[in-house]
Amino acid sequence: MLPERAHDIWAREHSGGPWRFQLMLDEAEGEEWVYRARLLA
């Protein structure tokens, strides 16, 4: 299980190489998605 603060998982072929894949995670409660807004001030 991932820690609650983990919302993005990035992957690359080798250390120092370009990032190739991003998996974005989002919480849900039952069948409802929980929107996590990032407020910029």
C-alpha cells in the first residue's frame, strides 16, 4: 500500500534518463471521486 501523500508515480528506463510514464492516483469514496484541488495564491 502506498502512503496517503503518494499521488503520482513516475517511471524511466534508466537513472538519469528522461521520464517516460506518469501514473496519477486519485482518491474515491465508494463510487464518488474525491477532488483534491491545489490552491495557488
